[in-house]
Amino acid sequence: MADPHRAAPLVPLPPVLAAMVRDGRLAHSLNIEGEPGLGRKTLAVNLAAAVLCTGPADVPCGECVPCRKTLAGVHPDVTVVDGLADPEAYKMKPLRETLSAAWLQPSEGKAKVFVLADMQKMERDAQNILLKIIEEPPENTCFILTCDNRHRLLPTILSRVVTVPLRPLGREEYLRRLSALVPGRSPDEYGETWRLTGGSPGQGAQILTDPAAAARWQEAKKAVAALARGDAYGAIAAITPYEKNRAEYAAFLETASALAANRALWAELGLTPALSAALGLHLRDIVRRSGENAYLPLTSALFGGWHGLHRE
């Protein structure tokens, strides 16, 4: 039976990370990169448990005291900060206060571990605070970052971390995980989420259980198709209703970015590899502008003003 008090479920580490831990080659700073819904934060917490695990065999064992405390979110030597759930935590002052604990000795375990989830939400100045620490990290300290795209981190940070990319799941494994997360749906419902998400069960579960999320994916799909055919009005009409809430607006843009990168949808959306890459750059610029508190109606106009590569 699953422990209801766990902050994260016990999951196996990918082979590359398991080998690093087993052989004592784990870098002091790592970055777990992957699309939303692939379980980046869950994996990061499990890696933190593996760092502190005292079990006799595979780590994290999930049974020793350090593992149980880490997975329950109560280990005094593990700090988890989530920039998506708590954007204020990535402001300069609270971040500086959080990271100051890195200079303290571990209370119980053999190391202090900092999990910084959704690093793409951290502004440049705040990233520089982190950079100063990982340049010369305190002894017995491990930093585990997660992000959706490594290129949204400072190049100076990337040069000091080991990035481990997570790949979308194959169809069979995706359907197995999704049916465990959301049982009782039809094969067609599971299959449609596979097409939309490209293999991210977390996103698939959100589509199946949250009507607002399901609507956002369909509207974002309409917007991407409109951009691909040069229909500025259609693209702006799809995104405009989300201007009322900046967080929902950002979620719409992230969804559009995921759809534009999904090869399985390129033919349906009218995209080519070159158009997908160019549209991805355009969407990242719009995400950046919206994150800088830009006037959203103007941002929407810029969103719809993309001309692609196929129209001179």
C-alpha cells in the first residue's frame, strides 16, 4: 500500500543516474531536463533519497530511515524548492536565505541536498546567486536542478552541472503508467492523450482529469495550427481568453510549445522540422515576455504575428 504521507512515490533511477550513485561518481550539481509530465521533480526527490540512502542494496531502497524521511518530505538535510508551485521562492531574497543553509553541516545524513525544481522559472539575477555557490560548492552538498529546457538556464550554470535528459516514454510504457494514474478510461481516450503529449503520462493524466487543462490543450492545438498556416486572427483568438490570468496564459504558451515540438502532430498541424524549430524559438520569446510582466494583449498580438519560414 502506498504511503499517503510521502511527498514523492518511490521510483527507480534511470540507469545513468543509478550507475553514478553506485560507483560514487555522482556530480555535486545535476540538472534533470525533460518535458512537463515526465516526473522530473519526483525523480529529483528520489535521487536525493539515493544520496542519503543507507540500505544494503539498490538505492534508493525506500525502506531505510533516510529514504522514508526524504520521500515523506521531512528529512532535515533535504530542501525542496518548486518554482512552479511557489514562484516567490525563486525571488532573490528568499532564494539567498534558502541557499545559505548549504554552508551548514548536515544534521542527520552524510550530505545536504537541495532540489530546485522548475529552474526555468528562475530569473537571471537569482540564477547568478545559485551560480556563486555551485562554482565552489560547500563540502558534502548536492544540488539537483530540474527544468524543461536546459537552454533556459545560464550558460555558466550549464557548464557546472551534469545534465541528464529524460525522454518521453514509449507508447506501451506510457499507456501502462497512465492507466495506473487514471484507471477506467477507454483505449481511445488513453490513445488521444498519447498523441497530444507525445509520451508524458503526467500531462496525459491532467488532460483526462482536469476539464480546464483538456480545453487548454485543444485551444493551444488550434493556435499552433493557425500559426502554421499564417492565420494570425485564429492564433490570437485562441490565446486571448487566457489573458485574464497570467499563470493560465503561461500554461497555454507552455502547452503550445509542447505541441509544436511533438513530431507525431507535425503533419496534422502543417509543420515541418524547420517550421517547428522556428516556432519553438518564437514561443520561447513570448514565454519570456509574458514572464517579464509584459502587457498580455500586446504579447498576444506578437504571438499571432509569427510569419514562419514558408512565407516570404
